[in-house]
Amino acid sequence: MAQNQHTAGAFDIRNIIGGLIGVYGVILTFMGIFGDKELDKTGDVNANLWAGLVMLVVGVAFLAWARIRPVVVPEQQDEKSQEDAG
């Protein structure tokens, strides 16, 4: 990537989605570890723990995707420079 190109950075929607899913994943993981597991309601599966771990993986995948393939924001050209060129 050229140095004069700008990326969306923190405003890339993948960063926002990945961060939110990651936060919810952390909360669910902690609830699965420390909270009431209610295993009789879920068929002896700790649903909060597994859902939290999956959400953490998905959140990290979104953040990695945004880091590996950033959105390049096109440069805006002045109207005067466009008239000179054309």
C-alpha cells in the first residue's frame, strides 16, 4: 500500500462489529465460567460459555479481517485541479 493512501481506520464498520461481538463474547464467557450454568435447561451444555467463545472467535476474525484488508479511502481532488487535467 502506498504511503499517501488513507485507510478507514477505527471508522471501518468491521472494527466496530468485531469490537461489539468481542465485548459480548467476553461477557458471555465470564458468565459461563462464573455464573449459574443452568445445565438442566440446556441439555447439560454450558450455553453461555460456548456462545461466548464462539463470539470471541468471530470478533477476532472481524478485527483481523479489517487489519489484513483495510478499506482505502479515495483522495478528494479539488475542482480546479480536475478542470486543469481535463
